[in-house]
Amino acid sequence: MHLKYESQLREPLVYGDKTYKQVTEDIVRPIEAKPTKLWYIGFYIAVALLMFGVYSVYREVTYGIGQWNLNKTVGWGWDITNFVWWVGIGHAGTLISAILLLFRQGWRTGVNRAAEAMTIFAVMCAGQFPIFHMGRVWMAFFVLPYPNTRGPLWVNFNSPLLWDVFAISTYFTVSLLFWYSGLIPDFATVRDRAFTKLRKKLYGVASFGWTGSTKHWQRHESLSLVLAGLSTPLVLSVHTIVSFDFATSVIPGWHTTIFPPYFVAGAIFSGFAMVQTLMIIVRKVFGMEDYVTIGHIEAMNKVIVLTGSIVGIAYLTELFMGWYSQNKYEGYTFWYSRAYLFSPYGWSYWGMMACNVLSPQIFWFRKMRRNIFVTFFMSIIVNIGMWFERFVIIVTSLYRDYLPSSWSVYYSPTIWEIGFYAGTFGLFFTCFFLFAKYFPVIAIAEIKYVLKTTGEGYKNQMAGIEEQPLEDFVHQHAH
Amino acid sequence: MAKKKFVVGCFDDEAALFPAVKKVRTAGYKIHDVYTPFAVHGLDHALGLRETSLHTAGFIYGITGTSTALSCISWIFTKDWPLNIGGKPHFALPAWIPIMFELTVLFAAVGMVLTFLYICQLGPFVKKHHFHARATDDLFVMVIECTDKTNVDDLRGFLSSNGAIETDCQIAEEGWWIGKYDNDDMPFENKQIVVA
């Protein structure tokens, strides 16, 4: 038997001296119990929002894109802002499960399942916007390259918009596979404990007949590791390609070489903020404070302050380049349309600066990083800020173009544009509420795997071993 | 599909499991499998299982994706319908890298997951015999295949003396069948074969 050792300087990942059985019971409890009143209220609100969204989309499909306030120069407004925002949020899940797996960060085990679920739901929401932005949504399949009777007329493989189609659909598929392959063993755990017939049947189907065989675990580990290795460049590529939608154009404010790293950092930033929002609620509602500990929250806050600062440097670099290039159009966009507070959209730029760059700096203080209320509040602020960022990039670059005669009137959304956005919130939270009720929200098998090295009980045991004289230790453990 | 006889030993701690695996194998018994609630590292080596080559399959699927993307796009843009885009080259390799990369990842991921499910014989509506319901909860279940020479009582005693908290003898189907987990249907005849 290997003697595993982890430094006492690291705080436990699982609080309480738990056994494997307790881990199962704690995590499966919400599935086996009846949902609370709060769950029903939240779920119905989400469904109501979703219905409003469905109606807004119905109007857009029936009457056309004129239901939105997009105009001559502002051809991309709330819709693409929301698309980029949701895709960005969808980055944290795969980042947590893939990149942190490769970096052997043990704390990922507490939050990866929910973060991956969040990724999948966020990408589902994101996908709605470009699809319905097409206007004639029944023609959406034209983006797929297939031999057709129109020539065959192929799609343009040199276009970033087509790269986006491939990137987002690949990202969704791979995230879904990664998530589900991790869920199989946990579904088997739920199945084998189930006492109602229906639950046994449903989780029996969902668990694919998993037995826990050593050979299967060995292959499962290999699969997870390779999927993580594939997802790591994938997650970076997806937002890079989203940024290409802008960066390969010649619009001042979009035509920027720093966009890929800047977008990726922003995506991680907003994704972690959304994970914080959700996990703080989930751990409280389901009583999972022992698994999603204050240490997990602190670790995520560190990522938030890092990526928030990267995003801040990117904003400053853009301003500098707007001046340094001495290009009139660049200068106008960055220094007038954005940075000048009293320009029509100056408020959105400074809102973005305040939410994304200034306010996360409080996470330099350990006390703030470990404060649940501050974290929850900040996680919402960051997501508002990141929404502003995309709005600033899209709208302030578009509303005044090269030709003053075509400068548009002030763009503000119609109720149906807002309704569409609200509807994606409905979709997201409907899915998340169902997930929280019917799926193990924490990866049971992975928690059990780290329990013996990082659980509180085992940490204490290790502390005892550390105080032993060397001779006794060798005597006890050498073979 | 056929049934076999197995002796089952349950352990509640992986620290007891490893020495037991070693002793059982040295004593010459054939371990059918060990069912664990999570991936116990090193157990595959202790059981003498070979490394999996799933990642090699993943690599092959990946390069299949890359070459699919490259060959399709280059055929479309240079042979089938050469489109003049601002006088730029028809064979615009740098612009194709994003799609080549995405298809590499897509093919590798989908291929690996399907291969994983196939070689592990997992899928919806697949049902297998479970030697212990707690094998997915908190027990490490060692299953030893019996031959006609195996003395079941001796073996159970041997397992108990090596830390098994529970032992059992079961006659079970070792393959899978189509079934649901809410009833105990077994579509096969109860034919038992004994490995010599």
C-alpha cells in the first residue's frame, strides 16, 4: 500500500471525518428527498421566464428581425452581446474539469460536476442567439457544409463565423461527453441505493450498466485524462474563435490583435463568477458546506482576481494603442465613444471598468476572499461587468462608423430583445434546477478518491504521523 | 452466455484490499475482477492488468479528424468550387487551421467515448450481474472465479483471514444482457459451466 501524503499547510478539501458511506449519503440526499418549497418556487420562476423567452422568439420568427431595434449600423446588438456573454460563462466548467485536472488541482473535485453542467446549459443558451439572429431560422442548416442542390454551394471555410459554428458545436459535444462519462459511475451509485422502482429503472438506464470493475475504472481514468487534454486547447480555441468574429474585421475597436487572449481571460473571469453564484446557493440549499468549502471559494476568487486583472490590462492596452497608433478612427472609438464618460455610451464603458477591473481588486485581501456575502455580491457584479464589456465592444464600435451620415440613432433594445435574453435565463435555470434535483451535483467517485489524502480526518491522522520519531515511522511503514 | 461460480469477498478499506489481492494471487486463485466505488490507483497493477490503449485509439481518431477536415476543405475550395475571395489563394491553409483543430478534437472525443463504451460493454439498457450492491458505495468487492478444484469454504476462510468483512459464494452470469434494473429478469437458461 502506498502511503499518500499531503502537506498540512493545505486545508482539507472535505470537512468532517467522513467515511465513504457518508459521502454517498450526503451527496445523494437531494435526489432521494422530496424537493423543497424553495426549489418549486425557483423552478416555476425559471419556467415562467423561459415561457416569456419562447414568446419573444415566437414574435421574432413570425414578424422578422424588425421586432428588435437593430438598425443600419448597429447590426449586432443585444443578441450577439448575449451570445458572447453566455459562451464566456460556458468556459469555466471545462476549465475547471480539464485544465485543473491536468494541473492536478485537488479542489476541482468539489465543484467540477456543477461547473460542467453550467457550461453545457450556458452553451445551449448561447447557441440560441446566432441561430435566431439569422432571421429566417428555418434556413439555419445552411451553415452546415453538405453536398446540396444549390450548386453545390459550400460554406466559406475562410470565415470566422463558420469557424464559430464548428467551435461551438464541438465544444458543446465534447463538454457533454466529458460530463456524461463522469456521471456514469455516480448514476450507478444512485441506482444501487434506489428504493423506488422508477428510480432504479431510470438510473439503471442512465448508468449504462456500470459495475465498478477495475478494468473499467482504468479505462475511465484514461478517457478522462485524454478528454481533459483535448478540452484544454479546445476551451482556449473556442473563445479565441469567438474573438476572431470581431478581430478579423476592419471595424475600429474590433480590429485588435490582443482579442484572443483578452477574450479567453474574460471568459474564464465571467465563468468563475457564475460558478461562484451557483455554488454558493447550491452548498447552502443542499447543505454541502463540507464539500464545497470556503477553501474552494477562496481558490476561485483567486482565479477571479487574476483574470480580472488580465482583462484590466487588456482594456488599458487598447486605450494605449488607440492613442499610439495615431489612427483617427481608432482614437475616436476608444477615446470618445468609449472612454469619454459623457459620450452616448460612456456610461457602459465606465460601468464595465468599475465592475471588472476595480471591484475585483478587493480579492487581494484574504478576509474578502473568504467572505461568502462579498463573494456572492462580487460574482454578480462581475457578470454584469462582463455583459457590459461585450455590449461596449459591439455597440460603441458600430453606432458611429466611418460615414457620419449613416451614424445611427441611439440604440436601445425592444422588450422582445430583452425578453429573449430573459428567456435564456429561464432556460439556463430550468436546466440547472432539474440538474440539482435529479443529478449528483458533486462528483461522488472523485470526492471518494481524494477523501483519503485531503479529508479532514486523514489530515489529522497525518499530523499525528508527522510528530512521530523517524524510527517509529520506518518501523511501522517499511516493508 | 453462461453462468459461472464465484467467491466474493468484500473489503471496507483499500489499505486491506491491496495485501489481500497480493495474497490471493500468490495462492494461485484467479481474480475475476475487483469492483470499487472509485478509481483505486495502483489496483490495476496489483491485479496484473495491462495498460489500456484507449489513448492510442484517441490519437488515431484525432488524426482522422484532422485529415477529414483538410481533405474535404481543400477539395471543396480548390477542385469542386474554387471561389475567388478577394484574389486570395484558393489553398488558404492558415484559415483552415481552426476547423482542422476543431474536427481533430471532435473526432477524438466522440471516437474515444464510443470505443470506451464498446470495450467496457456499457450502454443504455445494458444490465450486468452485481456481486454486491455496495460496490458502488463504500465496499471493495473482490470476485474470485471458482474451478472444480476450488474449495469454497477454504477460500472464504482465507479471504476473511485477510481482512474481508463479508464473504459469499454466487453463481452468476458474467456477460451482459438487455434489461432494466427495476426487476430481476434473466433471459438466459441456467446453464452452469465450470472452468477446468
